[in-house]
Amino acid sequence: MKWVKPALWIVLGGALLGAMIWAFRPQPVPVEIAVVTRGAFVATVDDDGVSRVRERYVVSAPLGGQLLRVGVEAGDIVERDGALAVIVPSAPAMLDPRNRAELAERVGAAEARVQRANAEIARSRVAMEQARIDLERTEKLAKSGYVSPAVRDQADLALQVRQRESESAEFEKHGAEHDLAQARAALARAKGFADGHAPGTEWEIRSPVAGRVLKVLKESEAVVAAGTPILEIADPRDLEVLVDVLSTEAVEIGPGAEVILDAGGGLLLQGRVRLVEPSAFTKISALGVEEQRVNVIIDITSPPEQWQALGDAYRVDARIVVRREEDVVKVPVAALFRDEGGWAVFLDDGGRAKKRRIEISRRGGLEAVVQKGLAPGDRVIVYPGDAVEDGGRIESPQTGRG
């Protein structure tokens, strides 16, 4: 029976060795799995921007004097020619010949601005009429099948842009006429003082346009010089969105491009690019890197009742569509990694990772178009870490332990 004790030790040693091998064997790497699909691919340029009123008017002091406390507040609705503030002009300044000469020059400048506004209105009306004729011609061609719907949409967008330009020119004319009236009244008041006549001691500042007060720049009573900004007025219902993008991305964006606007709180709006500014500017990023960026102006095309809560200078996230392809094989960008100068993915091959090199033709923010190497239904590992190796065991919530 001497062999029983050694045999027992052998069995115990084997069991201990087996337990150690089991404990220290390579464990499956937990991964996330995504499925390769076929469908429409949309490439976008994503960046944040701000909403802004299309036309704003800064009301300034027409002459120097004592500005009384402004009676309107931000958010108040004002009518055209409605009273905004009162200035008590300074008599010595009125009696100064140099001041009267400056007021006369202001009248001349205001008259020139009115003439320029009239010329701009005439130009914009001609351009709008030409755009309307082009749209009617394009619609006839589209019905006959000679041009694509995209060309028709471009003509429609061109007409909308010309209409906006015409509205802007009209707004500019209203402001110019108001400045001219203020300048003439100030000059008349100065001449009255010089002739020994002082028709009243208060000067009422009136609104040049109908709209809403955006900001009150001078709330308290104070002595101001001629030209000092007092408040801003605009129509908050006439909004556009300004987004600055990298210049390398701006080359892909053109007027008429579709835009998805996220204003937060679940508010998603539709828009179209109206203008890509021709000049870039330098901006320092959050990481301290100099970037060349370009302003992109976007019109909101969703019905106005959907964005009544949106105001001036609100943050808006924009997704500008730069490319759209139908019926293509798509893979999540998170599954891609560089391999010998190309692209590769890890497939889920029965619980083991299998590396496969692929070719892609287009990459967006979330998805990439596959030219070669994958088929719809293939299961790929997204966000593969350093622990994932070719042939290594993997596990995922979708498949369980490999």
C-alpha cells in the first residue's frame, strides 16, 4: 500500500496544475459588435454656430448732450417712428460753427446713403426679376425632363436669395431715411440756436424701423457725444445661422447645400446654405492651434412657428450635407483602424477576432463607404483596443463568451 500516498500527491499536484493553467489562461476580450449594412450614405460637415438677426439697426445719439434715462428695455416691441429716448442738447455745442459744419456734413453723408440705398433697391429688384424668369424657365424644362430636380431647386434657391437681398435693401433704405431726417433736424436745431431761437430744450430719438429692442447700450442718464450707440433694434423673427468651418471643409460646401440644425432641447430645424464667404480668417482653437476658418451663412427653411423660441446669438449645432450616395455598403467609422498605410477592421469570426484589410471610398463623421473587403451582414468590432489581436478570443453582449 506504499504506492497509495505517492499517487495521492500526484493527483493533487495535477489538480493544482490544472487549476493554475485554467486561472492564468488568456481570457476573452470584451468588445462591442456592429453590423455592416447597405443603404444611403450621407457625409456631413459638423460644427457649431450661432443664430443672428439678418438686419439690425444701432440707434445712436444724433447730437451731443444729456441723455435722459432710456424708457425701453430689451425685448420691448417698438413701432417705426416710436419714441425711444430723449436728449437735452448742449447749447454751447449748438453755437459752435464747427459743430454746425459737422452736422451739415452728416446731412450730406445721409443723403448719399439714401441715394446708395435707392440704387441697391433698383439693382436687387432687377436681379430678383431675372431670378424669377430663370425659375419659370427651369420649371418648364424640369417638367419636360430636360433638367434635373436639383437644377430646379438651385433656381428656386437663387430666387429666395434675391428676395432676401431686396428685403435687406429696403431695410437699409428705411434706416438711411431715418438718419437723414435726424441729421436735417439736428442741423435745423443748430441753426435755430445760432439765430437766437431755441424751439424746445428736449430732443426725442425715434425708432427708424419696426421691431424689437435687442440690447440697451445706455440705460442710465449720462452725457453723450454725437454718434454714441444707445440701443439695438431688429426683427427677431428674421434669423439666419452663422457657422465657421475649417477652410479644408469649406471647399466641399456650396450654396444650396442641405443643413440640419440642432438648437437643443430636441429642436431640430432644416436649413440651406445661402453663402460661403470667399475669405478665410485665422482662429485659435481650444488647444491653442491656429486654424484657417470660413464663415458659412445658413437660411432656416423650417416654418417660423417651429423656431419661435430661437433668438439672437443662440448656440446652434449644424450638420451640413456635402455628399449623398444611395445603396452603398457602410461600416461604422469607429471600427476602422490604420494598417500598413491602409484601412482594416476586426471581424467577429465565431468568437475570435479576425483582421481584414478593406478599401473605403468615402468617410463621414459616423460611417464610411466600403469599396472592397466587407459585405452587408458582416459583424465588425467597434472601438478595438490594444488588447484585441488577430485570432484572439473575444466576447460581447450580443454573442456572449467566445
